[in-house]
Amino acid sequence: MANIKWTYYQFRKKHQYPVYLRLHPEIEVSQLTSVFSEMGFDLLSDNEVRTISLQKAGMKLLTIQEAAGKVLQQIQTTDSMDQFGAESLSLHGGIPVYSYRKIALMMMPNGKALWDIALAPHLRSPDQLRGLKVVMARFLTHALSPFGVVSYWGTSKEDGVIIMKQNQSNGESVFIDHKKKLIFGSNGENNIQHGLHIHRLDETKRSGTIINREELMSFLSVSTCLLSFTGLSQEMKKSIIDLSMSSSASYYWQDSHSSKSLSYA
């Protein structure tokens, strides 16, 4: 085990979030690097790896290995009772376990810095990589919650963010750090300079219809990418309140449910 050459990534390294991936060498990295890059992970050098501290507040390190045996069988099993479609959340020995059918199984022990995930082998197809983006969004939502970062299905727009339902998002997510005035998405990062405008994608509403603060706060509270038994962290709740008080919001629609057709900045 000591001779294994792990590959390490850090989320948005220049912003110093202590959130890391650790990949086993058996993982076919070439097929996954596009997803990691799109999600904002930066490859670390050996010297940078040596500086990682497990004692740092909010530290989260996800070890990624290839699924085999019973774990692979569990990932591949179709369960018609899955509450969230392809996704499910359960407890095993008191530990929350997240699964995305045919993609991954992730152990998420509460209050622990070290998490583990097993990936199905040969994740290559567009649908599989889209599913992996969803899995990574779920992980990041948990990992960044101590810092008050909130996440939603959607993308950034020139004047803010577009938030939508998961099945409209093509697996894309957007992360908002209100403290640092930053927005992270598949198209990079943007600064919040003069207040954030939130577009809520909804085909039943006229584009431009204003959303009041109470409605916005309720919407932001129930629409995050968090999948958890314990609900929003106190830091996330505070960020949602701050966002609701400092942001403007309106309904938005155009003739496609795919985020690929939406305007990018």
C-alpha cells in the first residue's frame, strides 16, 4: 500500500478551500479529468501534496477507487424503490451512504475529514460522465458547507446565475460563496461585483417577473444540491439569508430545458 502512487486534486486551489480528491492509480484518469476540471479541481504537485493537513478546519479528502466485488454489484443493481431515481441515500452502520446507480457509491461519515467513493469501471459515455458530475456536485455541496458555500443546479449568466431543476441542468451546478463574492460553475468563476441577480428557470412564469425576498429565501432553501439526512448547515442557512437580502431575483425561461442552450458569461 505504501508504494501506491496516488494522484491529488484540490478544489479551486488559489482560493485555498481544504477540499481534495485522492485517486487510486487504477482509475482511468484520462476519462475523468474533463469532469474534474469542469468541477474546478486543480492537479497538485508532489510538494503541494506534502503540505496537506488533515487537521485543518473544514478539511475534506475524498479517496476515489474503482468498485469491485459486492460494492460493484450494489452500484449496478437496479432498485425500483429508489427515492431519487438514479440516486439514493441510506444508512449503513450509522454512516450515510450515497449511491448513483451504475456510477458510484460514496461513504459520507458525519464530522469526518476522510470520505471514500467507489466508481464503476470504464465511465466514458456522455450519460455516465453527466452522472459523475452530479456525484461530484453532491460531494462538493457537503464539503463546502462549513464555509457557507451554497450550490444549485444551473449555470452562471452575465449578470448572475440561472437556477433550475436537476433534470433541466444536464448535470451542471453552480456554487456561490457569498463571503468571498465568488460564483463557480462549469464555465469557470466570476466575481460578484454589484450584487447578484438570480434567475429562476420556470416555464410557467413570464420572464422578468420579479421574485420577492420571502419567496426567494424559500426557493433558495429548498433547491440546493444538498442530499442529506441532517439538512442545511448553519453556515448554509446564514448564506441563504444573506443572499436573499442582498440579491435581486426574477423568473426566466427560453425554449429549451437544457442548460447547454442558456447564455454563458
